[in-house]
Amino acid sequence: MPIRNRVKAKKQFRDRRSFGIAGENGFSLIEVLAAAAILVVGFVAIMGIFGNTLGVAGQSREQAIAGDLIQEKVEWLKGKGLDALLNENILQYNVPGNRDSGFVPITDQVTRSHITYTRRVEAWWVEGSVPSYTLVKFKVSVSWKGSSGDVQEVTVYTVLGKRGK
């Protein structure tokens, strides 16, 4: 076979390998549909991941706000001090004058980022734990209806005390 024919034969082979079988040009409809289906499945999976990430970010933001509200309330309690809380009737007994009846919970609502948070402070005496000190244990909790639709709650405990009874 002369060299010219060999070059021509190689070129024809290369052309067939690049574009499929001789006489076939482009992609078939089934190949295009299969490629489109693969792309759609991949796109839907990626969008699902982004959707979950946005939901988690929203819940984290809500919990951070709740933590700030709890810290704000605990700092308010500490700033007031136990004497002021008792003497100014901020902490009131369930049964007036009866120390053993416990305290009436303090509740308020705060709206941040279009969500209403409910803060609740519960208190009770800590008896006999430290001689010559008066101690009150506080439970500060914040609850809200989260973006997921469930009621969420964050709770912190703290103790305030004063010397003497």
C-alpha cells in the first residue's frame, strides 16, 4: 500500500473514532436525555444540601439569640443583687409571707428577628448548703417557636447569695 493511501486510511479511522460510526453525526435523543437526567439529579442533590444548610444556619441564629437573652437576664439578676430582688418585691412568694411556698416565676416576652421569645425565671431557696449565707437558686429559660415549627428551649441555672439570713 502506498504511503498516500496509508495516510488517508489513518485519517478516515481517526474521523470515525472521533465522531462515532461512519455516517453518524452528533448525539442521539436518548444520549441527550440521559445526560440531562444526570445533570438534574446532581442539581437537585446540591440544592437539597444548600436547603439543609440554610435551615441549620437559621436554627443556630435562633439559639444564639436565646443565649443572648438568657445572659442578659442573668446579668440583670446579678446586677440587682439578692437583697434588692427580695426587698423590692421582684421575687414574690407564692403565698404572701410564707417563705416555704416558693417564689412566683418572673416571665417576659421579647421579639427579635420576627420571633417572639419567652423568658422565664424560677427561683427557690437553697437550704443548709452554706452556713451563715442565704442562697437562692435561679432557673432562667428561654423558649420560642423555631423556624422548624417546633418549640425550642434553652435553660441556665445560677445561684445568688448574701451573707446572713
